Amino acid sequence: MKQTTLTQRLLSALVALCMVLSVCAPAFADVTDPDMAKAAQWCTEQGTMGAKGDRFEPEGWTPKFKVIEVWNKAFPAA
């Protein structure tokens, strides 16, 4: 077996393992509900809400314009 083929297979296995581990591990320590965790992850990826380290802290105050901004990103007008 060539060295490059072995390296490619090892890299593929490593990438697959990382993907599995990232799906299984919760993104935030303070969000336990799976649906809420997905929503929190989406909000941080979109840049509409921030996280503080490993905490999302969803119980804080949010201005109305921020709620409308998130809604418009989640459900764009057709």
C-alpha cells in the first residue's frame, strides 16, 4: 500500500471521527434540550446571538429588533 493512500485513509477516518464527536457532544453546557441546543448553535453560527465560552445563557434580555432579525434569517420572505 502506498504511503499517500494510507495517509488519505487515516485522514478520512480522523475527519469522520471528529464529525461524530462534534455531533454527540453538546455545544453549550447550560443547554440540555437537543432542539434548543440546535437552535442555540444556529444562532451563534449566524452571529445573531453570542455565547460566553461554553455557556449560551438563554435567559438574558434580548431587544425586539434582535428577535425580528433572527426571525427574518430563519424564515426569509419568499
